[in-house]
Amino acid sequence: MKASKTKIHIITFGCSLNFSDSEVMAGLLKKHGFKIVKTSKQDEGIKKAELIIINSCTVKDTTEKNFKKLLKKLTQLKKKIIIAGCISQTDPEQLEGYSLIGTTQLNNIAEVVEETLAGNIIKLLERSKTNPRLNLPKIRKNPFVEIIPISQGCLGNCSYCKTKAARFNLLSYDKKAILCQAKEAVEQGVKEIWLTSQDNAVYGNDIKNKKLTKITLVDLLKDLINLPGKFKVRIGMGNPNHFIKIIDELLLLFKSKNGDKLYQFLHIPLQSGNNTILKAMNRKYKVDDYKKLIRKIKKQIPKMTLSTDLIVGFPGETEKQFMDSIKLIKEIKPAVLNISRYSARPKTLAANMPQIHGRDIKNRSRLLTKEFYKIAIQQHKIWLGWRGYIVIDEEGKVGTDTMIGRNLSYKPVIINNIHKRKKINIGDVVKVKIVNTTRNDLRGEIIK
């Protein structure tokens, strides 16, 4: 079967890093002459394609179940299948009979495809110590958003996390390579650059060679925002114990000459509001450390959008310890809260701890969600009457004739698609006034 006539569809589960990996695989395959079926409708992509690549995620039990359901469906359809991502890296023994490609082998995707099309089962799972990951061909999911991995792996060993087994220890990527990819993306018309990794705040902490200059996330950002062009940078998730070390310099950067190129947005996961549970999770900070960090950020940049994560029902969590999390959320009032119902991940330490009944976890999750909704509604009302510019970065819900943009604080702002007979397109920058709010977003109208 000739490459030029083979249609391939890539289905992606998980985080922005996985989406970036899929963009690179698509770019490399296109370069090798394959046709990429690009559609947001999964069934349509499956129907048109002769080979399906599933880029898998192992972070949650529900995500893995959805992956297995899809895999069963594709197998029954007798599609040729390649499994990439975290599950192929961590659980290859569960995927006998399928071609697999590991998280550090993306540059070899064409070889895996060619072998699979020839009827061979191939497994490229060996860990690459250099991971040649940047400045490769890619097909962006959103042509105006460039997702750039700045490292692989992390320095933590959280007792509940399986991602470490898939992404390994921290390997920070070369700063020059990152800047080169960003510069090229901006020249191609990209409006947003998303920096992604398992822990953005720890970037550079693995460099121990005395001949190399020690670098941090702040050093990278300084050079990034000095690149020519009109664009904004979104900093990805970073753990609090590492953000604490660089927060003073980072806040100064937000207020510097080109600081307006940085979205005022930080994703700093809390995971629990109780020190005993944090210790059991093997998180390397205490509740007071987190509170001091958040207070410092809010004091210097009041409109910083703070996003955090909480795990509900971690093994051994008592009702009182859970209420500590709710109490802390009420105190710090995050703008975004990602709630995860704990589910045991095989091959992790927490999976061997005494588990909490699923019914109790569900009830706690519902209570936490209810309390956060109250906070979210009040947080968004603060923006009523605000005037300023937003970058349009995605279309609204199908049938609503709306577009979604982001203001400097990375708040989602929904506007009508038509303004005085002029259609608004992704990538446009428009000035708006906030006229209404919901718990999830801001609603704006275009102004002069």
C-alpha cells in the first residue's frame, strides 16, 4: 500500500502535551506522504481512515476505560491500529497484538506506520535519553495556537501518579530550540504559545553540567517575550514547591516591559487542603506554603487567574480532612478548579492503600463542586463592565454562532460571531465590553 494513498486518523486522549505529540506525529506522517484525516468528529475520522493512531492517556481510570472501549470498537471494525502515548509506555503487556510507539519515540512514527501497514507488529518503547522532540514538522489542531513542550518528565514521585512511569525523570529541552520553534510559529501567524510539560515550574532544574549555565522557567520566559511579533504566552501547570522558588522573579516579569505578552494565568495544583493527606500523596509542600504563595501572587497581580486541582477521596482521607480542602478553597478562591475523583492507578503506591468507597467519593465531589460554583459565580461578576482586548482562539458551541476569545487574564469571553456584517475569525483581536457573566465564562459585546 503506497503511503500517498493511505489515510490516517489520530485520536488523542489527555493533556496538551499529548495533543502536541499528536500534532508532531501528523506532521511527520504528512512529510512522508501519508494523508491525515483531520476532523473533530471521531466517527467520521474512523470511517475515512485505513489506519488509526490512538494517543493514549493513563492519568485517570475513566480515561483509560474510554481508551479500551475505543480500542475494542476499532478492533471489531478490523482497522489497522497503532497505540501511542502513556498506556503503550506503561502497560505494553496489556496490548499484545498491536503496534506500539513510546512517548520518546515520536520521530520514528513513519517507520511504525509502514511496518503496521505491511502486516507486522512493531514495538518502539525504548526510552530516548535525548528525546529529539522540538522543531519537527507538525499539523496544528488550532492553526493559531502553538503548543511547545519545554521538558519531559518531572522531579516528583507522587504516590497516586502513573504518568511518571510514562514520561520518566525531568529532561529540560534546549532553550534555543524552544525559542526557535516559537519564533517560527509566530512568523506563521500563531497568536498563542502554550508552554507545556509535567511541571513547568521545575524547568532547568535537571541541568547539573558545570559547563552549562543554570536556567529557570523565568530565564526562558524572558527571552520568549522578547521575540518580535504580537502573541501571548500561556504558562502550563507547575507544582507549588517549585513555583515558590521562582515566584518573585516571575511576578516581576509579569510587570516588565513585555510582560503583557504573558497571560496572567497560573495553574498551580493543590491536590489536598490537609497536610496529612499531602504527605501521604508524597507532595513536597504544606498547606501554609501554598497559601503564602497564592497570597503573594494575588497581592502583586490581583487579576491573575489562578487554576488549581483537587483530588477527592484519596485513600485514608477522613471527612474532616476533606472539609479542610473545602475550607481552603473558600479561602483562596481559585478562578478555576479541576476536581478529580480518586481512582486507584495500577502500579502506584496509593493503589495499595486502604481505599474509600466510591459512593463517599462521589458525594464529596458533588459537595466540593457545589461550593466552587458559588465562588466561580462571584469571581466572574468582578469582570462586569470591563473593557479591553481579547484574542479569538476558538469557535463557540455548534449552532450558537458565537466565538470565544481570551482576555489578558485568560478568561474565556463569548461574543457573537457577526458584528456590523463583519465576520470574526479565529486569530482576530477585538475590543469588548463584558455585559454578562456565568459561572463558566464572561459574555461580551464588541466596542470601538
